Amino acid sequence: MQGAWQGRCNGLGRRRGRGSHRVQLSAAASTRDWVAEAVRKLEADVQRSADTHLFKLELPGLRGVDLYLKDESTHPTGSLKHRLARSLFLYALCNGQLCAGRPVIEASSGSTAVSEAYFAQMLGLPFIAVMPRRTARSKIAEITRFGGTCHFVDSAPEMHAAATTLAAETGGYFMDQFLYAERATDWRGNNNIAESIFRQMARERFPIPAALVMSAGTGGTSATLGRYIRYRGFETQLVVVDPENSVFYDSYMSGDATLSRACSSRIEGIGRPIVEKSFQPDVIDTMLQVPDTASVATALWLSDRIGRKVGGSTGTNLWGALQIADRMQAAGTEGSIVTVMCDAGERYLDTYHDPDWVAREIGDIGPACAALARWDRHAG
């Protein structure tokens, strides 16, 4: 695809000859008009989309603690990453990085790429997702359904370099969610996920949550939640949960932002082999490390209870939320906990919802299933 796009998004390349100034200004005006129309389309998409649901999870074993899940699977592209993708496109547009015909490149294990493919198609831009080969086939199918193409690498640590190379070869723009996620989202409001959660909690028994529990992929959502909590002066604790094969937890505990791993997280969409720039440890109150067996067991356990399939990252979030609930009950503390249902489990029918795959790739989830069973029994 080398040389597929050679334009300039500012429309003001150096030109010589009579009338060149007028030609340059005309090109700039044309680009500005395209950007304005692109922004209008993104804003129209927001207006067409209702806010996502916040539902209460009723469990017999909960006593004095109300547990809620913010269901981000109902976005048009089926995941929490819909919010991020829209913010990243707006950020790129308003920083003069996108214009008609310029390819968009992203390094993503799936959900962000699905959402970005959707918005790229909306704006008529080519889209290439760089992802590990082991990414769920259903996500790959969704990317191509929205007109995107996939470029595969062997593991997550290779994604960034491959995306950078592709952007250079195609003249494209590397969206780089892991760098820009925390700065692209308006954490003060504009219907971000934090503002939405607190607005929806306003009439509940415990309207200000004792804790928000969220996993980290880019770190952008946890940064938004933590900043909004401080901006509004809430006493809510931000608890970030991290799966195996991720460096976020170890970095948070040690203060070392240079840590890295050579392997990839087995829980798609969260956990990273390096400490990404969007990860903001100073707005996090505490972190918990969650075994992959617990993440998958909790995803399957929740799926049975709500009659809908959920993904592994939702399992990570809910396992962490239940640990916080356990601590609150032990301390005799009442309150509410909110966590996030990141996407729908239909994307993982050939992975987390396939018993043979789980046994082969994750291991024995029996002990975690047994631990979860206590929440199905009435508290004494």
C-alpha cells in the first residue's frame, strides 16, 4: 500500500507561480470544510445514540452493598471503545491530522479497531487495524464488515512498531489509542462515561458510589474516571483491576513506569506488556491483580445470571468489584459499587465461551467458580 496516499491535510504545501497563494487558500478552505462536515457527522452519531444502561445486579450474597454494571455493549459498535474511538477521531480532526482520503491506522486487539472502522467508514476513510493473530475471529469479521482491513502480528508487543511502519508506508495517520486515549476524552463532562454513571446513580439508595472498578487497556477510561471524581469532589475510590501478563499492577505498586513483558494478556482488550502513556497512576486509589481463571469464570457466571453473554474483561471488572464488596461487608460498611460491562460475549464464542478453548488456553476455572458460588447463597 506504499504511496497510496500522498496528500497534505493542511492544504498549504509550498507552491510557486502566479496565483499560488489563492490556490493554497482554496485548498485549505476545502480541507477545513471537509473537517467541519466530518465533525458534524460524529456529533450527529452522538445524538442518534441513547446513553447506555446502568443495571443493578441482584445477588443473594450481597448484604448492604448495591452492585451496578454500566452496560457499554449497547453502543452501535458494541463496546466501551465506541466512546474512545469517537473521541480519538475528534481529537485527530481538530488537530489537523485527518482529511479526505487519508488512511487511519490503529494498533488494537479488537474492540477499538471495530469502533474506529465504524467511524472511518462514516467519514469515507481507509482503515487498517494492526492486531495479534489470536484476536477473536468475530472481531476481525466486524472490522471487515465496517470496511476495514487487518494487518496481523504475532504478539501485542509488536503492534506499535508495525502500526508506525504502516502509517509511514501509506502516508496514513496512526491513531495511537495507547498514547492519546487519556487526552482525547473530555474528563470534565460532555457525557463521558464518568458523568453518565454519576447522573444515572443520582436516585439510587447510595447515589455516590463507594467505589468505581475498572480495568485498564489504554488506561484512558480509568484516567477519565479518576479525574472526574476529583473534579467533582466525590469520595468515591477508583479501583483499577489488572489481568495476568500485564505490567500495570506491578508498575503501580513499584512506581516503575519502565516495566515491560514479552508476552500478551489473555484477556482481550485489557492488560498491556508496557506501561502506556495514557495510564495515569496518580488518579488511582488502589489496584487489584485478577487471575485469568477468575476473569473467565466470572464472565461465564455473570452470563448465566443475566441471560446474556459477556466478555473476559467484564469478568475481570466484576471479580474485582466482588472483592471490594467482600471487604465492605467484612467491615460492616454499606454503599454502592459500579463497574463496567465492556462488551458482549458473542464476540468470544470461540474463546471464553468455548470450554475446550478455556481448558487449553486458560486452565482450570473450577476453584474460581466455587468461590463465586458464595454470592448465590443468602448472606447470614
